[in-house]
Amino acid sequence: MKPPQGVSTFKLFSGACLAFLAVFLLAVILSVCVFLNPSTLAAAFLSDEVAFAVALTLLTATTATLLALAVSIPAAYVLSRARFRGRDLVDALINIPIALPPVALGTALLIFFTNTPVGVFIDSSIVKFVFEVPGIILAQFVVVSVLAVRLMKPVFDGIDPRYEKIARTLGHGELDSFLRVTLPMAKNGIFGAAALAWTRAMGEFGATVTLAGATRFKTETLSIAMFLNLSVANLEKAMAVVVILLAITISVLLISRKIVYWGVLPS
Amino acid sequence: MGGLAILKVSDLSAKFGSFALNRISFEVASGHCLALVGPNGSGKTSLLECVAGIRQIESGGIEINGLEVTGLPPEKRCIGYVPQDCLLFPHLTADQNISFALKNNGSDTSGRVKQMMEWLGISHLTGRHIGNLSGGEKQKLALARALIMRPSVLLLDEPFSAVDRASRTRLLGELQKTLDEVRRTLGLASIYVTHDLAEAQLMGRTVAIMNSGHVEEVGPWDRVLQTPSSTFVADFMGFNILDGHVTSVEDGLAVVEVCGQSIRGVAGSLTPSEDVIVAVSPHAISLSLERDIRKPSWRHCQCNVFEGSITVIRKTGSVAQVSIDVGFPLNLEVSLDLLDELNLAIGSRIFAQFRASEVSFLP
């Protein structure tokens, strides 16, 4: 079959690949929705367990994302700008949490807090992470902070460092130049990375379940609620949780894209 | 250089990877502009960045108004810097770009910004986003941003490198007028970086020529054009460079043989039998259809006259680059009017004339 006039075979093939992915994902999502009948979904929405999971997930994901941003923005900036010995090693180390299965990451965190003197001291005297809510935040933080660094480094790479140098000659110090020039110029990229990191934190499961455990009405985030309901064969409720998670993440991603597109972020 | 030196650079050396700036010294007086020229990669921008404090230096010193600023960060040096591509902040409007430099200057900020924009004739840009500005508007805005903090030194790095040739001539005229006023009013010293000699002559009374990280020559244009100090400078200025051999020195004049022809010039310290480089500016050569000296003012001078034929005529705008074979190649620039008046074409027989005092001998 000949492609329509003005459209190359390559473009047609690329479009077909994109269409395949979009249709495949949509089909998977729709299959979950079709599986549920409205009354089951409504019952699940109104249950105390789901309400608790939604609240806990929003709280932990938001806290973890904010903490991750506080660390990732300067880290990504340094990784982009600074040239130092061992930079490649640091760059590779930052990739480890992305490369490792989340369960392995959670296991490593669990071992650190239960089997090392420093970890045990922190867990017993400063903040209790193991099988507690702070453990959820920590697990999400570890997963999303490196993701945020990876997403934000190219943003800083794309900003000419000479802008900061010009700001310096105009009477602004190093930090002031970063805050008043680089950060506002990177705002869209940072916002996009934050939105993606937040949705990733919302769905985090492997590291969370290993470090914080899966205790109903205690460490029960949406993904853990789904796991707990699946483990007792309550498929309807598990799928209702999936729908809620999907609705929240898709809404956030769409809204964040619109915000960046409209350019409504403050300078 | 006359007047009080506002900017003094002494023995400045710096290293950036495999490139280095070596022992650079010069001064720029109040109200003066130094044209910094040199081929691409000669270190002009690196030198400006060292003066601005953006790059670290290894040794040497930088003084502004008699104060040592070598160890000071860029924000403490009081230097206005207009980079090659203006680098206006894209997240700020035109007036916000200017007021950016006034963070600690209190409540009169908007008044000063307005005044500066009026002075440079860019008031209409208030509130405009910089993405919608023309090359000339951007360049004036970058200048306003650099000047608003009342610097002692202004550094301009090829401000027209991204502007098309037609706009460039107009903008150059506008900038020259503005800078003259700025220098007169604020008494600041400025450095204007370019690789275009015509632009450099227009902007600065003094010139520094850079080559591979060092300054080959610093001085007033007249002197540099009259007596270039090195073969590189002569070559960069577009001089005709010829290898010669001194055959005689008499009454202060040296006769140098070049490809079987004799060129006379001021002997200086030359001695017979010495090998020299002969440099003749293309602007010092006059053309005539006869052997007799064409310019009346030259008739009582010692002149060199060579007969030859035109080998190349390259017309660019209102002038033409002409190459003549007189036994050795001579390149010069003539107006199209003269080309028509003498009815010159490739192969035409012509006499090239230049005064002995215009001949430079380089070791």
C-alpha cells in the first residue's frame, strides 16, 4: 500500500508505533474499567480503607516529592555544571536506584536500618522508618529523587551557563544568579520533572512494601491497598484502587502539561 | 595613552585547558575605547572574561580606578559586559532585564530604568518580551543593562556578530554615536572586541592586536598602520608582505631587493646584506597610467614606482580589491570611480606608486 501523498514511509511507520503504544495502554486501562461495575466502584470509593489509602498516598507522595526536589535541584545543577574528578562515578551511582528493582532497594534500606549501627541508631533514636509511615516517605524519596535528578540534569544542560556569568557581572552573587536566572529559566523543566516524580511516588510499591510493610490502616498506600486486596482475592476492590490511582496520575500529568504549555508558572 | 588610566591590566596570564593567555598588559584611559582585534581563537573573548572576573587568572593584575580587583568576584568589579549574543534574560521583559542590575539601588529603580531607556532611544520596548526584539534592539538593551549600574569599564564583545551586513553598518553608526556620548558623559573606559578591522577603526582610537593568547601590539591606529611591529600584525592588517634582501643603505634610505626589483624605504637600523620582510599597506599604494607621480603631494617625496599588469579585480560594494603583478604581487584597494576613471581591466598595464616612508621593514 502506498502512503498518502506528502507522508513518508518513515513518518507513517513512526506514527503507527505511537498509535500501537497508545491503543495498547488505553486497552489495558479500559479493560480495568470495564471489569468494574459502577456500584462496586462507588462502594470502593466510599470505603474507609480506600479513603485512608488515598489520604496516606497523597501525603507521603507529596512529602517525598518536595523533599526529593529540595535535594535533586541542586544535585542535578551540580552534575550539569561542575567538572570534578569522579563526576562519572557519581553520575553512575545516581543511576543505581533506577537500575535496581524497587524491592532490592527496599531490602537494602531495611538491612541498613536493622543491621548497621548507624541505621539502627537513626531508626531507634531519631526517626522510626521500619514498618512506619516515614519508611514510606523514605522509600518513595529514594526512588523519585534520582529520577528527578535524571530528569532535571538535561534541563540545566540546556541553559547556557553564560547567563549566570552575565548575572554575576550585573552585581548578583553566585546563589542569587542561580535563584534569579537559572531557576526561573528551568522552571518548566523542573515542574515537569516534579509532576512525573510525584506520580511515580504515588505508584511506588516495591521499596515501600519492603521497608514500611503492608499493614492495613497504617502503611496502606494505594498501591499497598491494591496488593492487600489482591492477596485476599478481592479483585473488584483492587481494581477500584487501580482506577483511582490511574485517575489521579493521568489528571496530574495532563494538568501539569497544560500548566507548562500555558506558561502560567511565575518567573 | 593620554588621560587617567581607568583600566590597567598588567602581565595577565591565564590557562584554559590547552589554551593560554600570556603576559598581557595594556591600559585604557577615561573616555577612551580600546579596539581589541585578532583572528578567531586568538583569545579576545577569554581576555574580556578575565577582565570581567568570569574566568580565573593565574598571575598578573587588573586595576580599575587604581584599585586592585584581581581577586574580586565579577559582582564586585563594577564592569559592564555586553557579550557576543547579548544574552538577555528570556524570562524577563525588556525593562526587567535592565532593572535586573539594580537589585540594591532602592526606590528610584523604575525612574533610572526609564531614564536609561529614553537615553538609548528604547523606551518603546518597555514591557516587551525579548523574543520579539530585533538584533539592534537587543544590542541596545544589553548595552542599557550593562550601563545602568554606572560601571567604570565597559566591555563589548563583538556586539554585531549575529547581525546581517546591511543592518550592521547602520547599527555600527548608531552604536558609535551612543558610545561616544556614553564615554563623554560617564567618562568610562571601554574595550571593543571585533575581528573586523573597519569596525575596530571606527570604534577605538587605540588598538590591541591579539595572536594565540598574547598581545602582539598595542598603540594608536596611526602608528600601528604606519609601522606594524611584526609580520603577524602586518599580515593581519592586510599589508603586502614580501621577502627581501638589503642591498644598500645610504642617506637613511635602504634599498631592498624583492624578486629582482628594488624597493626603497626608511633604513632605521638596517644594515646591508641583511634579510628583511617588507610590508606595504594596500592603502599606501596609488595607481597611475604613467610613470610620473600622480599625487601632487608626493612629488617631493622619495617614491617607489613599479610597472605591472592587473591580474585580479574583485568588486565589493563601492571598492575593488586589485592585484597587480609588478615582478612580485601587490594587493590594494581602489574605489570603483578610480577603476572607471583609469579604465582598468584584467591585463591592463599600470604603474603602482608608494612613498618610501610608507614601507615598513620587519626583522
